[in-house]
Amino acid sequence: SSQASSKKTGTVERFTSTGFILAAIGSSVGLGNMWKFPYITGKHGGAAFFLLFIVCLIIVGLPILLAEMTIGRGGRGNASVSFFNLTGKKYWGAFGLLSILTAFLIMSYYSVVAGWTLHYTVESFTGLLFQEGSDYKTKFLSFASGYWPIFWQAVVMLVTGGIIAKGVSGGIEKFNKILIPGFLIILLVLMVRSLTLPGAAEGVSFFLKPDFSKLDAESALVALGHAFFSLSLGMGCMLTYGSYVDKRQSLGAATLAIGFGDLVYAFIAGLVIFPTVFSYGLQPSEGVGLAFMALPAAFSQMPFGFFFGGLFFLLLAIAALTSAISILEVPVAYAMHKWQWSRKKSAVILSVLCFLVGVPSGLSVGGVLGDFHPGGKNIFDWMDFVTSYVLMPFGGLVVTLFTAYAWKKAGEEAGLKGFWYKAWMFLLRIVAPVLIVFVFLYSVGLIKF
Ligand code: PFF
């Protein structure tokens, strides 16, 4: 069968060592850090939530990140076939297939937000954003409720598909190597700017001075879900990237670099956004539009604000694209293997499909589908909820159980021995599954606190 033959050949494309680390950081650092993290932190407990997120990142995120990359490199296949290659058991491959579907669904709405960032880049550089009043909340809502988001979403799919079509080293790696370091520099500039705004201190203390009475059971659910989202886990992404990694690469070191990188970007993003939000009298719990409402207000008051603003949104768009690439690569790698399509053909077909599936999300943030709220959430929020809090944790659980109980040689492939191996296994065997199951049951409504 084709699966048996894949076991012998496996993936052939490879990253270089730095290319891999940068691509993986590019995957983890994205809209999650810059757009989602600030608004969920605003909604679910501020500084106390941030601490909870860090704990989830360390005790659940990092062990699973290492497990995913290890499975990918050991199995040398896509997010379904790798499980099969390592055990010869079909049902593991079926679980993997679910994570590929998750990736596809995430991409469908992630591309909507990525599109918003492109629109804001253009509007900022041209100065259009700063004309006619300074009510950036209304401006965002009127943009999001029209049809332009669909146009920009199509542009995102086109660019993402185009880069993926160029391959692992010629497309994915090249793109990340140029953009990830540049992004950090601009962020630091913006951090200095926002920390020196009048009233910035209030934002800093909201973000960094914990008040644990603000936490509730839902905060824990969201923090764990976001640890998955932020590290790109539970949907075969790090697994697929892992399948392109050289055997000499230390996966333990890569895990620390990626985890640290992700946290640093989230931290700086918080220091850019919260001082700005408070300084301009906005609410940190504003929801999905937070970054798009708060930052233009700040840029409009700075000398050369249109330029800094344009740069900021451009870099946000780039962060989004380096993540989008990693998400779309999951189903593309699957299609190439499963149906023996060329990389180009897979990239084109999946981009188009993903665009079509994403259109309802794009029209639901105030647009023609904006009044459709089954169960209190619009389509966009449902896609996010189902993927981040149900499907990704489930995918993470599969990876955890597979590595801890089914595949006996994970330690060898991961290069862990002694204390670190024991610690990894303890987290994978007990801590991670217990926490994930709790969160999962809570989010599907089977337990209440
Ligand atoms: N980690 C990305 C972010 O924080 O924006 C989003 C993401 C990328 C989620 C890749 C899932 C994924 F597989």
C-alpha cells in the first residue's frame, strides 16, 4: 500500500538547523501573540492570567511541543502517517487525520484576521486610516462588517499558497529567515513608544501586577487553550515541521528556543498594547478588535505615526503569514502523500478550499452574517472556540498518550536521558493528560465548577 511504501521513503525535503528554529518560531509567533493574547488577557484576568498562561506553557505546552517534533522526525511523514509509521497501527493514523482537519479549520479563520492586518497596513501607510476623526473602534467595525475583509483574505491565501508551493527550503525557510529577526526590532521600538505614553503605568500594572481574585475556571480553560494555540500544538503543525528536521538537530534545545521565543513575543506584545489601551481610554476587554482599535489611536498621535503604524501592521501581517504557512503546510503535506499530488497542485487546491470555508467567518464579524449568533457566538467565534478549546486540546491529548504510552522509543528520538527523560515522561503520562481532560470536559460542558 502507499502507506507501507511511505515508511521506507518518508519525507525528503529538509530544513537547515537555523532555518528550522526560525520557521518553528515563525509558526508559534503570530496573531496569537500580537492579537489574541492581549485581548484574552484583557478579558480573563490580566496579570494573573498571564502567569497562568506561563505555567500552562511550561508544564503542558513544552512537553507536547517536544513530543510533536519527535513524532514527526521519527515517523518522517505527515501528521497522520507518522503515527502509523512508528507503530504500524491504523487507528493512530486516524487520530492524526483529525488534527489535519483542525489545521484546515484554523486556517480558514486565521486568514480572515491576517487579511485585516493587510488592510490596516495599506490604510496606515497611505494615511487614510488617520483621516476623518479618531474613533478607531467605529472604523474597525465598519471595515469588518463590509466585504473588503473577503478580498484581503483571498490575498492571504494567495500569498500563503504561493510560498508553500516553493517548498520547504526555497519557500518556508527562506521567508522566515528574513522576517523573524526584523519583526523583533520593530516591536522593541514600539514598546519604547507605548511605555512612554501618558498613563502607560496603568496598562503595565494591569498586565504585570497579578490580582488572583480575577481568575475563574474559565481563565484556566482559556490559558491552556492558548498555550496550545500559541505554540502551534495539537494540529500536526510542529509534527509536520519535525518531519523535515535533520537527525543531528537537538530537539530539546529547539523546544526551549521556541518556547522562550514565543513567550518573549507575547510579553513584548503585552507591553505594546496595554499601555496604549489604557492611555487612550479603551477597555482591555474589547475583544477581537482590540489591537485594531487601540494601536491606530496611538499612531495617530506620534510624529510619523502613519509610517510606524504601517510598519507595525506590516510586521503583524508578516507574523501572521509565517504562522499561516505552517498551518496550511499540514493539509498540503497530507494531500501530497495521500493522493500523490505535486506540491504546487496541493497548495493551490487547499488554498482555494480553505478560502471558501473561511468566507462565512469573514462575514460574521459584523458583516452580513453578523446577526447570526447560534448559542451566543458568531461563526468566527465558534470556529475559534471549537478549534482552540476542543479540537486542539484533543489533538494534544493524542500526541501525549501516543508518546507516553504507545511509542516506546520516543526518548531515543528526542535525545533525552536520565532526569530530563523522567521529567518529560512524568509530564506526558500524568500532568498533561489530566489537565487536558479537565479542560476538555469543562469546555464541552460536561463538568462545571
Ligand atoms: N501559533 C500561531 C499564533 O500564535 O498565532 C497560530 C498557529 C499556528 C496555530 C500554527 C496553530 C498552528 F498550527
